[in-house]
Amino acid sequence: MYGFYNRILTVNLSDNTFQIEQISDELLSKCLGGKGLATQLLLDRNPPGVDPLSPENHLIFATGPFCGGRLWGGSRYGVFTKSPLTGFYTESYSGGKVPEAIDSAGFDAVILIGKALKPTALTIHPDGVYFHDASPIWGMDTFTTEEEALQRYALDNDGYRKPGAVVIGPAGEKLVNFAIIANDKWRCAGRTGVGTVMGSKMVKAIVFHGDKKREYADQEGVGQYANTFSRENMQHPGVKAYKNMGTTMMVAIMNTAGAFPAKYWKQGSCEHWEKISGETFHDEHEVKPHACAKCFMACGRLAKLKKGRHKDLKLEGPEYETIYSFGGLCMIEEMEEVAYLNDLCDRVGIDTITAGNLCALIMEGKALGRIDYDIDYGNADQVIDLIEKIATRDGIGDILADGIIPTSKHFGVEDLAIHVKGLEPAGYDPRKLKGMGLTFGTSPRGACHLRSTFYKPELSGWIAPDQIKDKAEMFIDYEDRLNIFDTLTLCRFYRDLYTWEELEKSISLVTGVVTTKKMLKEIASHICNLTKIYNIREGFQPEDDRLPPRLHKEVLQEGGSLTADEMEYMLLDYYQLRGWNDQGVPSRDTISV
């Protein structure tokens, strides 16, 4: 099938062997690669009930048919496994330049199984894999690890494209349950602990190197399409907004909407928001757009701090989610401190959203007199200290390193903890944007905003934020289209550009298969069913799709609520439209095997 390599690489770390196998066009036509392929592999090959940190848990890297070629927004890779943070299905994605190196090795998916006897690095290439002793780089931070891995483990082969490395930091080695996999220094597969699973397998770094390129059905047509696509969309208002401000623009938007989670989910805005806004960040520091490969949007912020005690710090970021988690939930008022915390989390290798939520939970528990720990809202030094303790599993950090469910149980503050399936939400309060409540509840990996990015239609006025009726129908259309994005693999921020019609055109040019919206929605629905089936197999209960009681009981200070009845209406409507029963279980006639 055009657009695919029809190859999977399985690496057995327990005995340093590997196997290359062919996969059928029939399988690829049902899933379109990327998320679809990896989810099917996870369901078929991961042992039911497996401990996420056991050698038997599979760690799958996958790119899609849009990666490595001419099409815009396709420089992405996904990581798929059973999450140590939630115990459920997980997916995590990253961009940058490295996805093209991953793709150049010539596999549609790479599967890691087993556990190495000692710290190990891998070089994955078109003919298989080389195994290396990674003891000399064990303990290094992510930045140094990536530099050393490329220097030590890249291949000197004529015709090979630029190598790329994915790595873990000290937190992944210590099995912090929300450790990241990092690449291109500041890019990361950041949520749900995929770096923890990599660390459990004793793999410190993977270098990808090769000379493979996907063969398209219409090579000339793809080139013409890409040229037309960029010409027609480079001046799109959304493209210009992301290039000018990146995701930092969301600070002003969300505070104005009263949906910016602050003071550990007690407020929908904070008085100091202008100090941590994108406008202030760009005015006070040296900030330039920075793009992934094959991207004209350049949403990344390559920054150098011009003032404060961290002056001259260079980083890409912080993104909106990091600003919300530290600047909003933890009430840190200085952008320079938020940027430093961003850099610290990147270096040790942990997810900033989970880290900020955990720190804020301890702050709220302390403020209520329920947790005895010296940390207060707005104190950056105390947050820095706590992050360092988490990364090394030192003292209280050893508790927080296991995630929000064990932490809240340990301190007896389960009633305060905000999460779904053990994953904390991103920076969109569902009491103002009610569709985000449905988004957080139904996401298979936990309270995730990226499966549908449904804040976009609610903020844009395409559907009223407080509307309940018919919200599930629009939500499913978004979720289905973005499921297709994750199979291809495409960046979320191209959602306004790759409409259903554009997906039909581009997929047909790449694969040679004439697609329709109906066909693509069937594929997306199939993938959605597979993720749900996987979670049911791993112990899903109906309450796992519900929001924490606090979000129903507490009204935002700025006004805004989401009742349990409203959530239940949207959820049951969603289940019915998906063809699932009222317990969220797919009915037999909705499942194609």
C-alpha cells in the first residue's frame, strides 16, 4: 500500500534480539498507520492486565504516512503503551525534527519488549537495531543525554539522513510515573508516563538513522498539493496568530473567558495574568518563532530571558499548559520563574502539567490545614525544591512521583484532587467550557484536551460554551477528525486547515485509496472503539468517564458551573451516538474486527 513501509520492528531487550515482520495492506487500510496501527498492536500483543512497569508491557513508537515527506504538519511521532500513571491505554505525541529521523529508519512501528540487564541505548536503522551500553550516560539530564547519544550512537553511513534521538532524563530512570520522552531538546512525548515505561526497560536513548522514504501513489500530485496548501494557508488568521504568539496567546483568551484554572481549580482567572501573558512575555524577553520540520506555523517560542534572576536562560517555551499549571494553579506571578520551571522539568524529564497540578494540590492542602508541608501559593523556590525532590524520589517527592491518585490517598485529600482516570486536566475549566467536561471525561488516556481540542469551537462561538444539547454530536465530529490526524500523523494546530475534504484529497494522493468522509469517520470510529475495548480489558469502570465531584459541586468565583446532571446528559448522548451502551461499552455491532 502506498504511503507505508509495511514493516514492523520488534526489539527484545531481554536478550538483545530483534525481528522485522511484514504487515498487510488489509491491516493498514483499516487503521491508516500511526495511532490506528499502534492501538491495534497494543490490543493484540500487550498481555491483558499487564503491570505497566513489567518487561511484558509493550512500548510502541509509530509514525504515519504523512511523516517524512512533503505534506505540511506531518512531522510527528506517537508513543503508545499501558500507562504507569493511569493503568489504562495511553498515547503521547511529539514533534520537532526528530520524527523525520524516526521515519527514515523505514518502519511503520517500532515495538520495545522485555527489559535490558543494564542501561542500554539503541540505534535503530533500516536493517534492524544495534545495542549499546548506556552506563556512561545514565544519570544525565535530557539535554546532555540527547547530545551524547547522537555523538556516540549515530551511524556513519553514506546516504543516511540526519539522525535523531529520543531520550529520558533522571526522572525516567527513577520511574517517576509521569516521566517524559524528550527529543530536539524541548520537544517531548509528555503525558501519562511513556518515559517511565522506557526507563523501566532500562533504555536511556534511542537513535534513529536511515535513508528510507515513503513512496506516494502520486508523488508529483503530493508536491503540487503541498505547494498549493502553503500558498493558500500561510496567511490564514490562525496560522498568523500561532506564528506571532504561539500558545502563550491562550493566557489572555482564557482569563478573559473566565476559564483559566487558578489557585488549584478554585478560580477561573488570576489577577496577575497579564504578567504571565504571551504579550508580556514577548515584550520583555527575546522571543522568536520556532518550527518543527515541514511547518509554516512555527508555534514554538525560542526564548532568551532578558531579566530576572534567570536572565540569559535559553529555552523553547513555555507553552500555555506550563504557564497555566505553574502560573495559574500554583499562582506564580513571574514569567521568568515559570520559564525556569519549564526548563527544570524538561531537564529532569517530567510532565509540566502533572507536576504543576501536584504542587498546587499540596499548596491547597497546606492552605486548608490538611497537609503539613512548607509550601505556599506563589512561592517559586518551594516549587523548584519540590520538583527536584520528585525527580529524585526524595522524601515527599517519592510520594508525589507516583501520581495524583496515590498522592491524594496518602494525604487524605481525595476530595480535593482534580483528575480523570489519574490524569490531571489541561488549562480549560469545564465549568465555563462545558464541552471540555465531555472531552476530559471520555478521553481514553484520562483528562486530556488534545483528543478533540474542543475548546476551539466553544471559544470561537461555533457552539455556545454553556450549551448541553447537541454538544456531543459536534464533539464526535472533532474527535473523529483528530483521530485521523493521529493516524497520519498530523499536528493538532493544522485542524483549521485539514478539513474532512482536505483529508480526503491528501490521503488519496499519498495512499492511492480514494477516501470519503464517511470512510474516514468509520476508520476513526473503529480506532475509538479499539481504545475503549482496551481500557475495558484493563479494568475500566463507568465512573472512570466521570469528572471529579469538586468540578460539579464548586461554582467558580467568576461564575460558571457544570452540574453532574449536565455532564451525564452529554456523556449518555455521546455513548448513544457512538453506538455504546449506557455504561460506555461498545455494542457488538459497532465493532469491526
